[in-house]
Amino acid sequence: MFIVVSALMAPLLILLLNVIVLSGGKKHVVEAGSFSGAHTVIVPGAYVYPDGRLCDMLADRVETAVELYVQGKVKKILMTGDHGWDSYDEVNSMRKYARSRGIPDTDIFMDHAGFCTYDSMFRAREVFQVDSAVIVTQNFHLPRAVYIARELGIPAVGLSADRHIYAGAGAYAWREIPARVKAFAQVIFDDKPRFLGPVISISGDGRSTHDLK
């Protein structure tokens, strides 16, 4: 009997946790025209090709961040992604892309250990001391990213970076279902990221985070 009840309750619990994360994040998503500004724009990483090219989703995230900077709506850009080994480097590729659009290196910060959305937001708070942020990513990912940031104490809003129809978008949307459940658990149990490290204030010089090896 217990197994039967558990099997019936599990989908309801998954649904409930998804609703909590979705609603908690969506109410802080803003339109570009109504966004007044924040100190930092947080750009979560995504796939980078072996030659350093950004995938379409990531290029659109960085382009959105660049536009906000050029418009004077943010002062600093925090590129957070996976640079877990020498042969794969999201954050330097993101920085180079932004620099090619005219963003000065001094205002581009790199988080080399943003291995997942939760780690990125936790480190944004603890390592980079971010206290005012807009997160730019795709619509399927945005509510979860904003939910995590706000639950961790960053008064963040979200801004959509959708500029194309992306290959595999449906699969990404389905993947968000278990990812939201995981995010809820990480927040509740005060999970810690794989790496922390010394404080590098986002109000300083971004070149202190650059790894050009």
C-alpha cells in the first residue's frame, strides 16, 4: 500500500515543486523596455565549440548583456560557466565575444567554476558579492535561475535572451522539470558549490578574474 501511495504522490510532488519554482521566478522576469537597470548582469554559460565559437543560445545571452551595458543599464558583466579543464573553456570564450563588441576587459568578470545554475548564483553572492543583478538567459531557463538567485538573497530580475528558435529547445524544456526539483532541494538544504574561494568584489577590476593561459 505504501508503495502505491508513494507512486501516486511522487508526480504530484514534482508538479508542486515545479509550480513553486516557476511562479517564484516568473514574477521577477521583466521586459527589456521596463527594465530600469542593475549593477551587474549575470550571464550563465552554455556550450562552446572546440574552436571557441559560442552556441546560438550562449551568443544570444552575451549579446543581450552587451546591449544592456551599452545602454548604460548595467555597470559590470559576470560571465559564469564551465572552465573545469584546459580543453573546455566557456568563460574566456564569452569574454572574448563581449570584448569584440567593445566591452572593456575591466568590466567583464569571469566565474570559472559556474558548473551549474545553483553554483553560479551561490558564487555570485559569496565570491563576487553581487547585490543587484539582472540575469539574461533563455525563457525555459530564466524562472529557475531567478528563483535560485532570489532565494539565495540576491534581489535579481530576469530578462529573456531569446533571439532565435533553438535546435533541441523542446528537450531543454523537458529537462527543466527535474532541474527545478533539484533547485528547490538545493535551496532548502543550503547546498554548497563545488568550489568557493576568496572574495573578488564585482565593484573592482574584472581583469583580476582573467585566466589567459
